[in-house]
Amino acid sequence: MPAKWAGLFMATTVTHPDYAGQRIGCQLAWWVLDHAARCGRHWVRRGTTEPGLVRYYRDIQGWTVVRVKERDGYTVTGLARAAQLMSDLTISRGAVAQTPRSGS
């Protein structure tokens, strides 16, 4: 894969209802974009099966739909956004533990 396509994948997040409206998921997405940029990655990708989340990620958070595919009876939407440094994070940029991949 060409280096210009190097990226990270962010799974869909779920916020506990007690914390709804505090933009925790949004801050997490911004952290991932920032982390990817600091690691030299060019893209962050994410996917979801929820149409409401597709609209939110696209229209509010600025992600671009790059693929829509039917899988096991679900419509899976893949989205991408260029990695970028995020100056106004409200969560820490502390060290991230690297988890070894299985089989490595």
C-alpha cells in the first residue's frame, strides 16, 4: 500500500447515556485524528451500520463516505478523514500503550 494511504481505523464509539451531550465521542474522534497525524499516518477511517451515525459523522464531524457495502444483511458505510493535528483537544495526548497484534 502506498504511504499516502497509510491510516488508522477507528471503530464506532458508544457513549453511556449518563454522559450523552458532552461530545465525548467527538473528542475521541479528534484525538484519533491528532494521534494519526503525530504518528505520520495520512488518513483515519471508520465504519458504521447506523444511518444516523453516517449523517452525524459526515455532516457534523466532516468525514467523507468512501464506501457503502451490503454485508450479512447490514449496510456498512466506510468513512474517511485526513489525519490532522487538533489544537483544542480537551482530552490528554499522553502516551498510548501499544497493543501487540495477535500472531506478532
